[in-house]
Amino acid sequence: MKAIRKITVTALTLTLTMAICAARSARQQTSAESTQSMSKAAPEMDRLKFYLGEWDYTETYAKSASYPKGGKNTGVYTSKPGPGGNSLLNGFHSQGPVGDFEGLIVMTWDPKEKSYKSYVFGNNFPGAVVETGQFEGDALVFRTEFSVGGATLKLRNVTYLVSPGKLVSEEYFASKDAPEALFVRVDATKR
């Protein structure tokens, strides 16, 4: 009788354990499926896929009050998809006579604003520069405005593919009512 009771208790314990594991597995699968359906990237993110990969680039700085002689830096830019494909993570580092620049750019689609957002973090300024963008034809154009030393500075960044594996990004700036001027041009080649 004791042997039968042991077998019955063992069988019951094994059955309950298997049932609990099956229920947990079903719950985890349902949770994973709902997470996958929630994390599907906005179709607008597909338009940013041209950034993906590693790029060698040259920054050409126009002659300006900041850089009277202009100048050129070289660097590497790496772009990869963020979690769920809902963002693009872009790391960059350049060096040269103009300086040593390192940063991170996070790009995403904002469905409420129906525009792209770019959050730029750098080693030479605190916080983030937040830009809003749209495609204008084949060019992705980001704009922002912020105050520096009591003056309002307007930035416009235009990025476009020149040919497969080659892109150009130009940063323009204007202060107060002054006309817009080219600050830097980036020519990048995919590795």
C-alpha cells in the first residue's frame, strides 16, 4: 500500500509540475507574441535603413568665425537598429585639426507629430540637441532651434544618398536674422 501511495504521490506531483510548466510556457509564449506585435517598427523607419552599417567619413568645415581656416576631420560612423527596430542608434567619432568629436544620435519616428525625431548627444556639450525631421524628396532634413549666449541659433541638417554606399550630410546654421550658412559637410563611404 505504501508503494502504491508513493507512486501515486510521485505521479500526481509529476503531473502537477508538468501542468505548471506548460501553463508558464503558454503564458510566456503569449507574452512574447504580444511583445512582438507591439514592437513592430513603424513603416517610416524602413526609410532610414540606408544608414545601417559602418561608414568612413570626412568632415569638411567651411571657413567661419569659429574656424577661420576651415578644416577637415576624419572619422567612423556606425549605425544599427535600436530595440524592436523602432529607433536607429548611430555612434560616431572623428578627429583632426578641428577637434576630437564623439557622440551618439538616436533617431525614431514620432507618430503623434508625424515626423522623425533625432536626439544628438556629444562629448562637447551637455544634454541633447533635439531635432525634428521629414523627408524632402530623397533628402532627410532635420531642423532645430536653441539659445546660445542669449542668441537663437537655427540648425538644418540635410542628408542624402549620392550613390549606393555613399552619402552626404550638410549642416547649415543661422543666428538671429542672418542668412543660413554651411557649417560642415560630411562625405561618407560605407565599408
